[in-house]
Amino acid sequence: MIIVTGATGRLGSQVVARLLDLVPAHTVGVSVRDESKAAGLAARGVRVRTGDFTDPASLDKAFEDADQVLVVSAAIRGPQASGANRAAIDAAVRAGATRVLYTSHQCASPGSLFSPGREHAATEAHLREQGVDYTALRHGFYTSTFEHYVPAALRTGELRLPEDGPVSWTAHADLVEADVVALTEPDLLNGVTPPLTAPGLLDFADVARVVTVLTGRSVKRVVVDDEEWKESAVAAGMPAAFADFTLGMFRAARAGEFAVTDPALETLLGRPATPAHTVLERLVQAG
């Protein structure tokens, strides 16, 4: 049985939907925090069980009979994130899974300026020590990040953000497909993958230019001092801890941590990856 965690989240739900196009529903199980949100999956014959990374006992039940477990990294920020992910990996091993897959990040490194990069590195190290087959899927930086900034820029005409750097923005849908290939063709990806990224690099100045062309409305990229940006973000209601988290992303970007591309994703998909320009176009049209 293939178990997918976080199956009602943005990534996990798409993974399960695609997986059900390829394998029988009774061979798929999901671990979710709220079973009521997965009622549609249960109706299709998917095994739905409650599992919470902060409650290891619940994972033992959720992962029963697992052959493979896809641990979708916890939506928790801070040092506790790697602990939660390690707990899920441990539960998968206890359940007898012969292969554990984990959604990591292209910047996974103990020295990353972006805190998730450090947390993913710690989780990958733990995964390597478990004595089972494993795959750490190093996802590119999600294009969904644009959703946090572009709508406001369209309203104000300014993309006011800290200094950044080029990023190999990668679409969720492409990474979903890669994750499903990894689950259904286990010999293709073993160990830590290369960065699974789209081939293009854009910084937020590029994003502003693309949005300007797409809309015919001027969007100006304005670089804001880190602390000035944090003060304004907190004043607007952003928790200080999340502001610091976000600043880590910008600091890592300008240090070049996300300016990495690799052909591995397109090779795996057998087609070109979705350009960031296409994602921006869809976002603008939806808005």
C-alpha cells in the first residue's frame, strides 16, 4: 500500500488525485489530520485515517500495512518542523514500509540562510540513517509564492519587497507529477534527488516586468530595507516570527541559494517544465 501524508493539503491532495489515475484506489491510503476533509477520497475507496506528525501514536495506525510512505513535509515553521518530519519517518519505518519518500527542498543545507533549508537537511540526514530505501525529493521553489505578492502589487503598482536574487521557480503541478513518478516507478529516483526545478531564473524585478507586460499596467519593483520591510509587515498584521521566516527567504535568494537549475525534472516528466511566466499569466487572469 502507498500512504500519502497531508492528503488534504495543496501538494498532497494533487499527488493523491494523480496517483488514483494510475493505481487502484484500494492500494492507496492517506494520513490526514481531519478525516472529514477526505470524505471524497474515502468514497472512492481510498483508506483514510487520522495521522498527526505531533502525535506519533496516531501515525502508527495511519501507516499500517504501508509498503511506501510519502511524507509531505510538515506545514510547521521553526525548529519543530524537522522534529515532526522525523517522527513521521520513524513511524513509517515502524510500520514496516520498505521505502520512504520525503518532500525536501532544493536549498536543503545545514548552512542555508532559509530556515526550511536547514530543517530539510536535518530531515534528510535522519532519513539516510533508517536502513530502508528512501528518496528525498528536492523540490524547486514553488511558484505559488507569487500569490502572496503579485495581487497586492497589482493593486498598488509597486512590488515592495526586500532585496532578492534569481530563483528557479517551479510549478506545483510539475512537482506533483514528479512525486507520483517516484512512487509508481521506484527505480527511477533513489536517495537524494538533484534539484527538481524549472530551467528559468527570475528575480522579483523580472516578475514586475512580466506582470507589467501581461496586464499593460505598470508594476514597479521597489527594494525595501530588511528591517523597514519587517516593521511595515508586522504593523500590517504579520506575526514577527513569520516576518523573520520570510526575510530568510530573501536573504537566501540574494546569496544565490535558489539560483540553481537542473534538467532532472524535465527528464523525469519527459516534457518541458511549466515556465514561471505561464504561472504568472494564470495568476493575473484569475485575479
